[in-house]
Amino acid sequence: MANIAEGFDRRGSVEFAHFLSIAKGSCAELQSNLFVALDCGYISAEEFLELRLLAEEVSRLLHSLMASMKKK
């Protein structure tokens, strides 16, 4: 969320798109860390699934926002 806020505050669509891309990368990093947390036993399989689905949804939303910005 911080990347999105930083990009938005810069007031330029190119910079905002760049920070959305960074946010999407951070979302992928989170998904990777969820696998590590599951493998280490820090979270249950149920928690993993719930969090992974939420991260995938956020990634899709970011992708859609980025795509809509390219159309403009």
C-alpha cells in the first residue's frame, strides 16, 4: 500500500504506473514468503490458502488498474 501511496503522491501517471508495478512485485514477494511460512510451520495450511487467495486478488486488482492506466 505504501508504494501505491508514494506513486500517487508524485502526481505523474508514468511514475504512478511504476509504483503500481513495484507494488505488484511486492505482492509476488509476499506470496513467495507465504510458502516459506507454510514450510516452516509458522502458518497452517488453512491460513496459507486464505492469505494466498487474498494476495492473488490484490495482484489481479493491481494488474487491472495498471491495464486501465495504459488505455488512457
